[in-house]
Amino acid sequence: MLFIGAAYDPVADVVTTDAAEPMRRWCSDITEVTIAAGRWVALEQPEKVDAVLAHWLATRVGDFWPTYPAAPIWPRAAHSQQRVSRSAD
């Protein structure tokens, strides 16, 4: 499990309180990352959240997570061509 915490979250403070302890007890394989942000960590630091997610997916679930360009989720060229053909209709 990946848990991304916000260092300055006043609502779900997992940095200075023991609020995250149940999660730590119940999850035997947990990765915790704290990002310097407030309540809306994904909006305040989107690049950092994306980097943490990409790194965790690539290193922890690589067998299940396709990597570009070896196994793209969708072919970029085909996706672009679909948009062009739709706009032509």
C-alpha cells in the first residue's frame, strides 16, 4: 500500500499525531511518503504526487504496471487519429 501524507494537513494530521497508527498496524507492506503541502496535497503539489505514484508503481508493482513505450496503455497515434476522425464527422 502507498500512503501519501501531507505535512501541513490540519484535518488528517498523520505527522504529529498517532492517527496513522491503525493503518501501519494493519498493513504489513506499506510505503509512506510525506509531501510538504496542506489538506489538498494533490492540488498543491501535483508534480510531486505524480512522481511518488509513478516511482511506487514502477518499483513495487512493476509486474502489473505497464511502462511506456514497451506496453502503453493506449497507442498515442491511434488516440490522435480517433480525435481527428471524430472532428471530421
